[in-house]
Amino acid sequence: MKKNLLSLLFALLIPLLACAQNRPRVSVLGDSYSTFQGYIPEGNEAWYYTPVDTSRTDVDNVTQTWWWQVINQAGCLIEKNDSYSGATVSYHGYDNQDYSARSFITRLPRLGSPDIILIFGGTNDDWAGAELGEYQYDHFTQADFYTYRPALAYLCQQAKERYPNVKILFIINSELRKGIVESTKVICSHYSIPYIELKDIDKKLNHPTVKGMKAIAQQVLEFINK
């Protein structure tokens, strides 16, 4: 009897495992907007956490984050979320500090083996006052990465080379300065990386609220479904 029950359970699990293996795996590369304590690598700073500080945000559960909603509603699985609060695409940080250790370029190799990569960046480059620099697509040096355009170009180039046949989407925050937005569009287009520019995102202390998270998820899902 016990043997028969185990056989039955095993038979039921096989299609479930096969179904899970066929679901696309998504990795997220982001900044504070994509963090949640316990769901990012140890040592990465989080903006969203529990117990929630209501003076900062009303987001108190990981299921309220934009990326959780996208992955769940699209029927995907999470591969990696390497997001870091305050992170910049470039190496230029706040108060002219060197942010190379937390930059998007540095964290790009840590995304596992995804089928889809969602990159949500550029916000802190804007807020930290990073210079745009020149459009540049080859012969990069470390010094180039302290300006936004060369850093983003290198990030896109490396993403395409390191993750061949992986679908990549770049998400552009709302309310960023024109230079950052236009530069992102130009560089993503150069590397044939689709991008979405967010609109009308509800925020508190410049970070998405529960309402804002839902709006981000809806706009990303609508873009993907197109």
C-alpha cells in the first residue's frame, strides 16, 4: 500500500515539475525600486523591508513589489534579483563617491541563467548628478565608466554578450531629466534592447508606493504582452 502511494505521488509530481521547468526564468538588475529585504543578495542595501517604516513607504510585503507582480502574473519564475539601493549604472555615486562596487556593470554577471532580464536603472545616475559623457560603443576604459553614456553602452554590450538568446528589457523611470532618458533610448536602440518609459508612477520620498508598484507592473506587463 505504501509503495503504491509513493508511486502515485511520484506520478503526480512529474507533470508539475515539467511544467515548472518550462516556465521562463526572470532575473532583475536594479536599484532601490527593485529591492526587498531577504530577496536580494546579502550585503546589498534595501529600501523596502519588514517591519515597514511607514514614514518611508506603505510597501510592506514582497508581493507588492513591481517585479514580483510581473513575474507572478506572467507565469514566470524568479532566477535572481540583484538589486542594490542607491546603485548607479555608471561608477559615479552620490557626493562624487566611487560606486563601482555596486554599479550595474559590476553586478551584471551575477544574474544566473535567466530566459528574461529586466534592467531598471538610470535613476541614481540622474539623482547623483552623473555627467552624460559622449556616445561610445567600443574601446572602453575604466575611466569611461564614470559617465553615463559609456557606462550604459558597456552594460548593454556585456548583457548581450554574456546572456545570448536571453530577452532583455530596459525600464526607464518616470520624472528623470531629459538627457538621461534620451541617452538611454539611443543606447538601448543601438544594441536592439527594447525599453519602456514609465509614466504617472505614484511615489513617496521619490520611491514607488503600493499604488506606484502596481502601475509599474501593469505598464511592464502591457509592454511585454504587445
